[in-house]
Amino acid sequence: MKKVTYLVAAMLTVGLLTFSGCSEKTKDSAKETVEGAKDDLDESVEEAKADIKEAGKDFEAEISEDKNELKASVDKAVQDIDNKIAEADEKMKKATAQEKEKWEVRKKELSQERDELKASWNDVKAETADQWKDFKTSTQSKLDRIKADLKN
């Protein structure tokens, strides 16, 4: 009985190894599949790198455009302030002593606003892309406040 059991076990083992073993064709097919997957992955990585690089260039171009627009607004506001200061100087020539005091205060306020604008524009050189939106919003709000102040 032991011999029969050993014989059956041996036959089952041989059969199992024969039917479950990979053939050369199966091994080659698996190897091709792995190589194809690797090539696809490499290609996808390259495409992703290209997409990221392009997105970075688009973002830089957008920030550059925003900076140019904001710089033009700041330059115009500074020019408007300089015009108001010159206007205050003209009015001071014809004003009474009390009015001169009023115009001196106004002139000082305008000079301070102009200096703040110039200083904030100089700060833009240190701004990173992450800080750009906050800086732009802050500067735009200063510009709006100055425009409203110049109308008065």
C-alpha cells in the first residue's frame, strides 16, 4: 500500500510539474508584456514631464503679463500723484497761510502714498509665484484707494 501511495504521489507530482510549468512561449510572452509596460511607463513619464514644463512656462507667461499690467497701473498712479503734488504746489503759491497749511498736509499725504507705491513695486522683485496673487491683490487695493483719494 505504501508503494502505491508513493507511486500515485510521484505521478501526481510529475503531472503537476508538467502541466503547471511555463513553456518558452509563455515566458517570452510574459517578458514582452513586461517590456511593453515598461516602455509605456517611460513614455508616460516623458509626456508628464513635458506637460509640467509647458504648464510652468504658461504660468510664468501669465505672471509676467500680470506684472506688466500692474507695473503700468503703478506707473500711472505715481504720475497722477506727481501731477496732484504739482497742482498743490501751484495752489500754495496763491493760497493764504491757513490754506497753505492744508495744502502742505495734502502734499505730504500724496508723497507718502507715492513712496508706498514705489516701495511695494520694489518688493515685487522678491515675490515668489506663490506670493504673487497676494501681492497683486494688495497693490491693486492700494491703487484703488489712491484713485479714490485723487478724485477728492
